[in-house]
Amino acid sequence: MERKKNFFAGPSVLPVEVLEQLRDQMVEYDNKGLSMIEASHRGGLFEDMYDECLALFRELLRVPEDYDLYFLGGGATLQFSMIPMNFLRPDTVADYIKSGSWAGKAASDAEKIGKVNYYYDGSANHFSSLPKASEVKPSKNSSYLYLCSNETIGGIEWQDFPDTGDVPLIADMSSDIFSRPVPVEKFSMIYGGVQKNLGPAGATFIIMKKSLLERQNPNLTSYLDYSTHSKNKGLFNTPPVFSIWGVKLVLDWIKKNGGVEGMHKRAVEKSAIIYDVIDGSSFFRSPVDPTFRSRMNIVFRLPSEDLEKKFVSEATKEGMLGLKGHRSVGGLRSSLYNALPKEDVLYLAQFMKDFERKNG
């Protein structure tokens, strides 16, 4: 099979090596006589794999021991509600930095639960820039400050992070986790869907400083209460087994390929290839402030929508998928997650140059 070049924003490209491992052990895992996806989450087969996955996650991302680490279902979107339900206390506000669609959706859900203060709203500049991290200060009566580290739709990414002092800093890192080192100790909570850089869709990772639980609302139903999951290592109910298994294999692949530092080097090299084409052209245009350009999701425009449609059509014929921008903003988008081979990025860059030569 000739594999397509996968530029989708998520679910996204996985390492071929991992796909082959999933295939080869789908019927029988590790000569145990049954599949991992048949095994009880209360049994040794799954729990051994799960413990290995958590240990590897903690090792590679350097998660301190005073942080819980586990997986939940429900996607990152469930966290939009769980976070304010647990931590937005009465007579306080939650500070939200509205950097794009995903931070905006999180803030909108939080508004249904308590008072939200928009510390920053990028709507006026069409989400093309961010505040300086060094200048971000939470409100005096803030329960927490929330940000999305990388906006997949707008192609904008925090390059460093605020210091919020005693106010918990919470981040959605769905789309750039494991693409660069993260100062975990700056955050009280980091979470994200795994379907960008870490594995098959279905699981959401939770990294939470244990002391954050001292601030939570105690009157919640079991599943919506983070304390429930902290006590049970994320195994309060049946976990998304297949997705977690996939994450374990991807983490093995990341470790084999230089760890987080290796992934960061790949991200810098691959994104530079595409940004160099854009910046060296009067035909392609990036709407994002260069200071905050995403290395994971590169958004760009052409002189007309007709040309953009033609670009997507011809790229598809060349085996490149997922280059159409999100329906809410249009344009074009190239997602360069960890597992995307550099060769595919070079192929796209050459296609862009050829397309400009023919249509510019």
C-alpha cells in the first residue's frame, strides 16, 4: 500500500511502526492468549500495560511526583465543564485567555457554571496574536487562569507560559503535547485529547497537581469529581483501553526517537520548511503574528478562495490529505504532528512552489 500524506488536524497521523504493532498484536497480545482490547481493566494484562504507559509518560515529560497522571474518556471537551465544576469557586472569577476557537468554547461552557473574566480576547485581531506571557497576571479574586497552548484552527501557539503565582494555571495542550519540553511545575493542571500527537482518539490525559484538589467543589457526582479519579488512578470506570494501548506504543516510539527533545527538533525543522516557503512568497500568506506561529498547525491563505479550492483538489490528487482549513475560517492548514515524516513535509513544500509557479 502506498500511504497517503496525512496533514489532518486530528485524528491524525500515527507512526507506521505503531500501526503495525497494533495490527500484529490485535488478536493476541504478548503471547497471552487474548487481545488487549478483550482484557479486563481490573486484570493484570491491562494494568501492567497501563502502569508502563503512565511511567513512560511521566518519565518523558518529566512530570513531578506530586502530580496525578491518568486518562479519562469524554474527550478534551468534557474538561471544558469539569474544570469549572470542580474549581470555579463561589464569589470568584475564572480568568480565560480567549486565543481562538478551543479556548473560546471552554470559556463559553464555564460561563454556564460561574463567572468568567476574559483576561484577553483575540476576536478583534481574528485570533492572530497573543499577549506576552510575562505580562499576564490573573485577577485578584481568580480561582484559576486558563489557556489553550496551541489553537489548531487559528495556527497560534504559546512559545512560553505565564507565571500565575498562587493562582492555578490550567492548560489545554491537546495539540502540542510531546512536541516540545513543558515546564509542568508552572501548571496546576494540563490536559488534552491524545488524537494529535499521542495515539488513537478516545482518551484524554490528565496531569494535575495533587494540591489542586484542596480547592475543589466537594458536591459533585462521582465521575465529574477529579478526586474520584485521583484515588482510582483513572480506573474508576472502564477506561478507553484501545486508545491507551496506542498511547503506550507511541510513547515507546517517542523515546526511541529522542524523547521530547527529539520531537521538538523535528517540529522546528518541519515547520521551518513550510514557513520558509510562505515567507519567501508573495503568493502565500500567513495571517498569524510570527512571534506566535504554531509549529503543529500552519495556516495560510492564497490570493483567492478559488485558488485555495484548486490547491486542495490538486494536492489530494497528489496523495496529500487534510490541507483544507477548518470550516469556520476557511483557507488552508497543514498539520505537522510528531509522526508526520519529514519527507512528506518536503513533498508539500515542493508542491507549494510548483503550484505558485503555475498559478501565481
